[in-house]
Amino acid sequence: MIDKKIPPMLAVSGKVFDDPDWLYEIKWDGSRTLAFLSSTTRLQDRRLVDVSHQFPDLMNLNKFIKANEAILDGELIVLKDNKPNYRSIMMRKHQQNKLKIDLLSKSNPAMFITWDVIYFDGKELLNYPLIERKQILRKVVIESNLLRISDYIFEHGKTLFAETGKNHLEGVMAKKADSKYYLGKRSRLWQKFKHHIVLNAVILGYRTDKTALVLGLYNEEGKLVHIGNVESGISQKELTAFMEVAKDIKVKNNFYGAKINNVQWIMPVLVCKVKFMEWSENLKMRAPSFLEFVYDARPYECKFM
């Protein structure tokens, strides 16, 4: 099992609830990963892709287990201001240039947060109840600045969800305490509750074939990057007012680099507030919804957090 590619168990989206038979833990905003630890370290993402070479700073994870072999389930994260930063971990995960990989491993060091163990020292744990697997995890893992165990609580999912919202974390995972581990299956025995992400974005233009605003954020190099389009939530009154302003700031060329057809580009001087479920791996908004135009915001302050 230690040498195979293994699809992780997946959760379904749900509505937050309390239940004494369930445990609740923070949903970490990173990249889902299985760590295969033996005399070496191998990291595999949820799509069965080996991402080990992108994380040279984590190649000593195998030294932090009290076992000859173990497979841990968890999340790769990069912390910024003591919070997981999704853009930073995605930037690391998709980097192929060796020099940049080495530089990023120092400027954006990664950490593996584990919440489950599905194999150790020749024994598969798939049919063990989750709570027993978590007890074994505590015995197997030696915590360090590279490897941490995700804490959990019983019953009080709503309280934890409220606290994660206050602390601007992604959300909460709920798991049936006696659940088995189903490889590659999306199961209601694991549920996820996510907070919406709310931010101000620069309006880069608008679609000419449908009602949609084209949005962007400034990256660390000061360049505007396309983050997706929003059409849900815009009223006809708001759209009419926007078009009245936009007609005077049109530009002919797409100087943002976004590869989209049927767009009228405008100068980057207008800002709107949007909410969405989460970032995709290519840093696009998932299920975005327009909230309002923001007239007192400075476009250059609309940055990736």
C-alpha cells in the first residue's frame, strides 16, 4: 500500500449542525495531500499526482513518525500572518522551475497538517472507526514545525463554525466518529461547512455577450490578474449605472493578459465587492456573487491576501 497511488476519501457540502456522535475540526485552506512515509517521503495530491519535488522542505517528514511506514491524510498549507494562505500553497504546488522551487521553499515554507492515518507498519486501518484512527495517529506522529496534528472537538459544530468565521478561516469539517475510510469515495459521513470569501475586486471590463463583470486582483508583482467573472446578484439598475460610467473609460486593448473572448476592457478604476465559495486551483472564484459597487476603495489596494 505504501508504494501505490491512493485516492483520498472526500466530503460532501452540508449545513452546519451539532451532534454528539460527530467530531468537528478546522477546514484547512490548502492542498489535500497524502503523505507516504517510510525511509523516504512521498507526497501525493487528491488527483494522484506526485508533488514531492515541489516541496523539498518537507522531504524529512518521514523522520517525524514512530513507525517504519505510515500513510497520513492531511493538507499542505503555507502560513501568512498565522493563517493558511491558499494562493501561496498553490503557487508552490504548481511551480516547476527548480530554482524557484528552492527559493519558495525558503520564502514560503510549507507545513503538513494531518488528521488521519490509514496505514502503518503493514496494517491497513481503513475499516477502523475514525476515532480509533485518530488515537493511533497521536501515537504515530511526532509533531514539529513541519508536521502538525489537526485538533478536533465533539458535538459543537455550530460553535466551531462561528469561531472559524471570526478568525477568517475557511470553515469546518464534520466527521462521523465511527466512520470507516472509503478510498476515493465522496461520503456523507464526512461533511464540510465553508464560509464565503468576501473581497473587493477591480473591474477589468464586461462581457459583451452576457451580463457579467470581468474581475481582477493585484498580485505581489503589482500586476492585475484575472480572477473570474461575476454575473449573479447584479440588478438592472446597478448595471445601467455601471454602463453609464464604463462608456467613458473603455480601452481597445486587453493589457491585463486575460485570455477571454467577447470582453469590452476598461481602465482599472472601478471596484466592486463580491462573495464566493472558494478559490479554484488556478485561482479563480467559485460560485461568485456580486454584492455592491465600492466607490471609496482604491483599486491598487485590491490584492491577493
